Amino acid sequence: MAEMVNVAVDAMGGDNAPFEIVKGAVEAINEDKRVRVFLVGKEPVIREELKKYTYNEEQLEVVHAEEIIETGEPPVMAIRTKKNSSIVKALYLVKEGKCDAFVSAGSTGAVLVGGQVIVGRIRGVERPPLAPIIPNAGGVSLLLDCGANVDARPSQLLQFAKMGSIYMESVLGVRNPKVGLVNIGVEEEKGNALTKETYPLLQNCPEINFVGNVEARDIPEGVADVLVCEAFAGNIVLKMLEGVSGVLVKKIKAGMMSSLRSKIGALLVKPALKQTLKAFSTEEYGGAPLLGLNGLVVKTHGSSKAIEVRHSILQCIAFKEQNINEKIKEQIVLED
């Protein structure tokens, strides 16, 4: 029998907590018997939500946490002072080995700070990157970093590339993933000081399949499986993709409803269009892992619905079963 994967879930974090978080957790355990969820938050509130669902009680546990870290709070201060918050208590479940992973739609800053301070970095990892999966024309790419390290050094981007390659190959099954450096041109000499110094490090690294610089316009085409950059550029890329995809969906729907002819056409193409748009929905791919920690920390969108929470929980199974942290430890050269 497969070993259970224990996932601590911040039941109070995000715009749709606790109802969508609890729903997503229940859907996850009903879908896969290998996962056990620890819902962390105000127990009476969580219990009330759980009354709506049927599930295997052996796969779900409620851990009471009285406090909530709000999005606008200073992350470092919140982690230090709100020891009884859902984020802090859930992270300690990972630190103490009671859980393998943590999932939250709450304060990004608190999750990033708490992940590093409480769970801690793998020895040798300079900076853990936040790595969301983004859809492209042929499948998906992993973008790292998108929010954890606005200022980064070339050696850190090299580690991002190594960790991203491990994740893509082991969790998503992409063999020998192509690694691209996000830049303003494909030529080797293009870019700022950071990208110019990083390029030869990636080029001369035997552990990765480096394909060169990647311009933003080529990212949706899927020219690289792993996209490496510091968080300033990465966050702009991520938010632009999300914004453009949202506008396109609205425009397509509006165009289909503009006339009787377009409405008839819409009925004919609806099944195919629905499937296509689904592939470009970020909800289908779960949250962004914070790679390089001693346990898995996954940050989902603040507006996450149950479907994204479910996928975020289920992605933790592959992370544990594929021993991602052990593979990262093998790849990252210890310098001390």
C-alpha cells in the first residue's frame, strides 16, 4: 500500500476562505486515497463547512488555529507575533515532520517568509524560487522566479534552472526539459548585467538542457519548458499572461453573442472552444511551489476556487513520491 501524503492546508487564507478551501480539500481526498489533509484554522467554522460534504474522515483532520494573517499585514512581523495563526501552525506541521506539504491561498508575503524561516532552506540552496506552471501552445512551462526574489544573483538563477528542471522532469514527466533565460533578445550579448553573467553559467552547466535566451513573445509558444528569471521580470510575465488571457476570453464571449449568426456559430464551436480555453486556465495546474525548502510549500492564487485548491493538494503527491527534495540535494553543490 502506498504511503500517505500528509498536506497541511490553510483553511482561512484567501478571498474565498473557508468555503472554497474546504470544498477543494474534500474534493482532493475523495479523488485520491493517497492523500490526507490537515485543515488548519478556526475549528468551529471549518466543522460547519464540512457538514456539507461526504468524505472519508480518516483522510481529514482539523487543527485549530485562532488567528488569521491578513494580506495587508507586514509578513515578518505577522509570522513573529501570530504564532497561533493558520499559516504559522500549518508550517510548523511541515517543520515537525507531521505533514509533507503546505498549501495556502493566503498572504503571499507571509507564506514566503514563513516557508524560509519556519520550514527552512535545503542546505546549499541560496534562495528558494516561487515557481508557477503557465500554459503554452504545446503544454505548460515552469516560470521561476515569479515572486520570491526580486533581486537575484547569477548563481541563484543557475540553481533555479537546476531545481526547475528536476521539478519538470519528475513531477510533470517532461524528459530533458529545455531551459530558457528570459531576456529582451535571443542573442547571447543581449540583456542587463544579471542576464549577461547568468548566460555562460547556464550554457556550461551539464545538468540542464539550456536552449538560450527567450523573449517574452515566445513564451506562449512553449519554446522552453523551464523559464528562468528574477522575480521582478517573472511577476510581470505572469501577470501579463493572466491579464491577456482574461481579456481574450471576455472578447471571445462578447463576439459570439454579438449577432444571431455568431450565436449559432457559438453553439457549434462551444465544445471545442471550451476544451481549448480550459487548457489555458491557471486553475487547472494548481499552485506555485516554493522550491528548495526542507518541505513542500505551495502558494495558490488569493482568489482560488475549489478546483485550484484541489489541484494544489494533489500535486503534492507527485512531489513526495518522486523524492524531489532528495534530487535537489543531489544537484545543488554544497559550498560550505
